Amino acid sequence: MTEIHRLLATVKRQLKLRGLTYRQVGEALDLSEPSVKRLFSTGSLTLERLAQLTKLLDMSLAELVQEVASEQAPLSHLSVQQEQELVSDTALLLVAVCVLNHWPLEKILQNYQLSEAECVQKLLRLDKISLIDVLPGNRVRLNVTRNFDWLPDGPIRLFFRELALGDFVNSPFSGQFETLDFAHGMLTRTATLQLQTKLRRLRQEFAELHKESLEVPFEQRHGTGLLLALREWEPQGFESLRKPA
């Protein structure tokens, strides 16, 4: 949804709250009722018309803008249906991951086999589900909170567990900026809870470093994956040798 359409949507909600009809709006703006409907449907709104509408609502322009902002609360997660839409279209998921990592349109086009028209179409679909706002010049503004995450057992995590996890760990991890460590031991419940707390802190530190890295040029940033996993576990080969309980 564009800025002007979001503004008009807020105006319509405010009109409805005040019990004002399109006919009454038309009388106040010296327009016919069909012209008012066309104004709201096409978004052809001048600053003068907007000032007339805010006067009719007994609001200032600043109050109207503030109302728009309050109605567009940032997302901390998507719905199951929205995540399913992303995983059903690999190119759409790719563009979503790119914009969540603050890739501008030109960088997506430079690195992936998508035409500008295809990429813009994906951006508009992401706009429709309110993940982003598409701004003039096909710039993007994220509508997510700092702790935005995929649903714990949702389609996105399932997608990566089934299709991407094997690809991620299928590496010797021998590069200068690669690390793979594995530890196994016997922990108490208290020790496990303490370790889980430390892992959550590490994930938060990763998010903070990601945010700090946005300050440097795009070419100096590199897609980096961090896998954190903890569970009670015994290799299947060992488990098969256990005596029956």
C-alpha cells in the first residue's frame, strides 16, 4: 500500500467513525458523490483536497499523519498464510530475505536473474502483506520490529529445515570466516536453562552486529548464517544399543 493510499484509508476510517457519507463529503468539497468515490479509489489527492478533508474531520494534517503511523504498527511476525505465500514462490522469498537484509533494488538485480519488472512485482506483493512499504523510485521501507522473526513452527522454518539446513552444514567450514563447533556432555536441567539464556543473548548480539554493519557500504557486507541448536540427543547408533527400559 502506497503512502497516499494508506493516508486515504485512514481518512475513510475517520469519516466512518464520524458517520459522514460520501454524499456529505462531496457537499463539503463541492464535488459529486461519484467524484468523491473516484478520488478515494484512484488516490488522486491534491494537498488542497487533503486540507479540506482534514478540516471536515476537525483534524490537523499533523494529527492525520500521526493517526496513519499509529494504525501501521510494525510486524513482529507474519501469519501462517503469509509465510506460506512466501515459500510457495522461491523468487518472492528471495526478494523478502533481501529486503529484510536491507538490499536496495539495484543490488538484487545485479546479483540475481530477475528483471526489474519481476522484482518490482515481488516488492508490491510484499507491500500487500504489509512486510514493507514501496516508496517512490521503488525504494523500500521495512514494516518490522527489531525482533521480527519467522514463526517457530511455521512454513519458513520448515522450508529451511527441509531444504536449506542440509545445504548449510554441507561444508568443511575451513574458510577464514567459517566456524563449526560441536560439543556433547551431560547437563542438569538448570545448566541447560542457563545455556539457553546464553544462546538467546548470542542471537541478540548477532542482530546488533547486523544492525551495526548496515552503516558500512553494501560491498563490505556478506550474507552470514548462524545456526544455534540445543536438545537432548543421542546418536541413533548408540540408541539402538540401549537395553529396553
